[in-house]
Amino acid sequence: MTVRVRFAPSPTGMFHVGGARSALLNWIYAKQQGGVFVLRIEDTDAARNKPEWTEGILSALDWIGIARGTYEGPHFQSEYAGEHRAAAARLHESGRAYYCDCTREAVQARTGSQYQGYDGFCRDRGLEPGEGRALRFRTPDEGETVVVDLIRGEPTFENKLIEDFVIARADGSPVFLLANVVDDMTMGITHVIRAEEHLPNTPKQQLLWEALGVKPPVWAHVPIVVNEKRQKLSKRRDKVALEAYRDEGYLATAMRNYLMLLGWAPSGDREIVPWSVIEEEFRLAEVNPSPAFFDEKKLRAFNGEYIRALPVEEFVEACQPWLTGTGTIAPPPWQPEEFDADAFAAVAPLTQTRIAVLSEIVPNVDFLFLASPLVDEAAWTKAMKEGSAELLDAAVAAFEALESWDAESLKSTMEAVGAERGLKLGKAQAPVRVAVTGRTVGLPLFESLEVLGRERTLTRLRAARVRLV
């Protein structure tokens, strides 16, 4: 039997990091088993679906390494409406489903509770299809439904506690439960690997599989992903869009590694490991069923490690979207003609050790490409204290006299300027840094001045001195 897994997102918004984790788990399991990964777009919610959301899913999968052309699909759930209706008809004809005209208000009136669920009132009324009549599945009165789950063992559900649930609306359109089952049957899905939130639906779906005469798939419900308060990640409350992390400058390799650790860990006392190791060591049965904490701070640290591990040439290439404003990345504050690739290459090794996400490259190097620095006023106030004007005058004079414009000469000169005023280097260089870069923190100052050049450095120092008048 060829293993066939599926990832079935809905194109109703940005791509959720939890969905990305589920996609990766399906992807790696299929590869390990020599199987097939199927992408199915569940697009039957016409009011909320948008073509751009579908493209967003495809591009997000591309980014994390599940590239178009390497999997089956995408299939679209809307294309299988005929199969959905045919399955509903078969269940009705076999007596496993019946039509019901009960309103929610009528059920509540009979049961005296809005929480009790459907009471089976129409089970034996023999209603035919008609306006206002939904199709309900006839749940067995006795026995248990045992869900064999690779991660959670054998959750068991008493059938008498499962209400007769709706499988098709009055207009004949199927609800999610039925459509999902029929799609999986039609596509020959053998393993359903999905989030824990779907577990309560699983006994109902398993009953549908059995009622339609097909052996249910192997189930595996992975832990939900939670925030620092141990609340399920929410689009309304948490930063969950994979595209947002991509556009902020997280590396796909780092994100992929981190997502695989949400409920699983490689051997040994390590977390940052090559994808090849994950592919070799991952075992679905070893996934921890407990909720998995999505820790943004840890992800950021992960990403910093991955950035520092890049060869410098790859780091320079990875930064290009933020330096040029390509794709979905906002343009930088400088004009294209102001960018100097050689200057950036010169400081790239310095920036690589200081940033955690690629978008941070812009505030670290903008002083190199702008006619004048973007001055942080708080930084200006902090650095430009009494005596700063005279210090800048001295720095200009000393720098003008330098024979060699290099970081070592600049540093020793600034040390001498500071010593004449009883200042250590850190205090002495603060006004110079703000005058030249606009900030109190950033790249090593003297290496920056070397790349910026003598004339531009002196021009900025003089401009800062004029401002202090």
C-alpha cells in the first residue's frame, strides 16, 4: 500500500504557522514512507475564499520547502461537489441518514437546554428531502467508536453520546464532516495527520467512513500550538501568519527547523539540526501529545543562529530583498542609485553577527547610503552633552590630519582625542557615532567610518557641530 497523506487548508486568510507545522509533518512522513503528499484546497466557503489566499498558501509552502511540482495537487474541494452529494444520497438510501426539519429553537424547547444537542426527534418520521430539511447521520445507539491514533493511543467515544449530526444542509450542500471524508476517500488518503482540534470530529468521521463501506485511514492528531499563556494561537491575538515572519526576515531553514520542534525533538541535547537529520530521525509516534509552546523569542534566537552560520556570500544574497525593496518587502529609505554594493559587502560580516532577522539590516547600514543620517533624537540628546561641540571640533581636526583612513588609525586617533579631555573611548566616541550614523548603537564605529570614507565622515561631523551652535 502506498502511503498517501494530505494537507487541506482553507484559503480564508494568511497562512497559519500551525498549518505550516502540520504541512511539514505530513511532508516528512510521506517522504519517509516513500509515499505521496496531496495538497487539497478546501474552498467551499465561497463568501470567505479569495484567489490570493490560495496563492498565499502555495507560496508559503514553496518558502518552507514544499515546492510546487513536488506534490500532488492542488486539488480543490469545490470540484468534488458531485461526489459529496452522491455519498449523502447513498447514506440516506441505506438508512444511515434521515431528513430532519427541526429548528434549533424547537430542539431547545423539547430538551429545555441549548447545550444538550439534537434529541433524535425525526429519526423515525420518514421525511423526504424538502425545503428546510437537513440530512442527519443516524449514529449507532450502542457501542463505542475507538479511534486508533498514532500519537494518542486509542481514544474511545461512547456512541450514545454522539448526537445525530448534520451531514448535508437543506439545499443539499455537504457540511465539512462529510465533504472531508468523501474527499479523503476519493483521493485514496491512507493517513490523516492533523491538529488535535479536529479530534472531537474524528469519531463522527470514522462512523461515516464505516457507513460508506471504506476502511478509515490511520489517524494522528498532533498537539495544538499555544502562546506563552498556554492559549491556542489565535489570528486575532497572536502573530501567526507565516508570511509575516518571512517578510520580517526569518530564514526558511530556521522556521522549518523550529516548527518541527513543536512536539518533537531530535536525539541528544540539541535543537538546531540540519534538515537531513530531521528527515532521518523524525518518528510520528514520538510526537508529544501535550500542547506545544510557540515561543517567538526562541524562534528569533534560532534565526540569529542560522543567519550567523551562513557563508558571507549567502548572507549578502539573503539581504538583497531588504536592501532593494523587492517582492513583498517595503523599500528601504534610500534611493536605488544611492545603494553601494561594495560598501555593503565590506560591512556584511559585521552586520551578520549583530542581527536576528534580516529586516534589521536596514537600520544597521542606512547611514552608508543616505546623503545624511536619520538621526534618532533621543540618541542625539543622550550623546550630545556639555563639551560635545569642542570634542567634535577636535575629532574633525584630528581626522583631517590622518594619513591613512583605516579603522585602526581612526580608533587610536579618537582615543587620543578623548584622553586629552579625560574621557575613555566609549564616552569620547558617542557624539561622533550619533553625528555620523544617527544612533547610539550599531556597527563597530571605526570600521563604519573606514567604509563611509573621509569626506562623508567629515561632512557629517561638521554638520553636527553646526547643529550644536
